[in-house]
Amino acid sequence: MSLHYGEGYLVSTSEDKTVRLYEAKSKELKAIMSGFSYTVNDACIFKKDGHLFVIAGCDSQGEKPLYLACFAFLERCLPLMDPEQPLYYITEITKPVFCVSHHESSARHTILTGGKDNSVSLWDIEKDAYALRTTLVGHEGCIRGCGTVKCGDDEVVFSVSHDKTVRLWSLETYRCEAVMSGHSDWITSA
């Protein structure tokens, strides 16, 4: 369903209900996250405190739609957790997660999620906890892609939706700065 590159690794998701982590240089499979009950829609990868994290968003409705995995010992391919025992499980998300991304600033690591609730949520990740920073509301259809992008001197959140629009949101005020339209059908990825 998706493929992302980061920190020298590729992470892929699939309708086979797995997430696979490959080392880009050696092309070797380093880890498999399995045991998901539903399609894994999207994943992203980032490093924090010397550990490699993978976030996976699923189709599940009401149970375990978002996982945050920590792979601390990649040289030995030993994941610290699997989908059955998540390091972080964001219980406030109750609808399917279609897209996930990561944003790093000097002050914090943030995970962005979007899905069937028609909004984009920003989650601050701490050493052993998470906290909802804000939810960006305004789309009239499910979110199929979200992330951050440099726009002039500022970084903004972008989101794409089944409502046929692309929106840009301020990372400082969390207000919608622009709505771009023109598609005649659902926007399915960003």
C-alpha cells in the first residue's frame, strides 16, 4: 500500500497485513511486523534517541488503528515490540488511519495521522509517552495523505482528502492557510 524511505531504510506496507523494514544499502530484510488484523495502509520511519521507530496506520475500526514500533537493535534484527505488544498504542484514535508521517523540529518529534475521521491529528512523542497537540479540522472527506513541507520560510502541514481538496495548515497557529481544489474526484495520495 505504501513505501517510504528514511534513516537508510525502506519501510513497506501491504494488504497482506504486514510492515517490512529493509536496509537500503544492503537491500536486506531487517524486520517484519505481522499480526495485524487489517490492511496496513501507511507507515513512516524516523530516528529518536538513537532508536529507529516505525509507525503503521491500519484499516481497523475501533481497535488498534495506529501502532508505533521501536527497533532498537537493528544490527541484530530484534524489534522491541510487535503489533501484539505495542510500545505506544494511541487509544484516542478509533477510526481507520489511512496516512501517517513524521515531523521533527528542534523542540520535538511529531507524528501526523489522517483517516476516516476527516481530520489530521498531531501527536507529540516523548520518551515513553505521547500527547495530542492538536487536531486540524476542515475537510469534508477522509484524509488520504498528510505531512509537512517547506513553504517559503515556514513549514506547513499539508493534507489531501476525498473532498477533492489539498489544504495547507500553519504549524504555528494550526489554522488552514489555503484550500486548493480542481480535482474532479477523490484525492488518494500526496
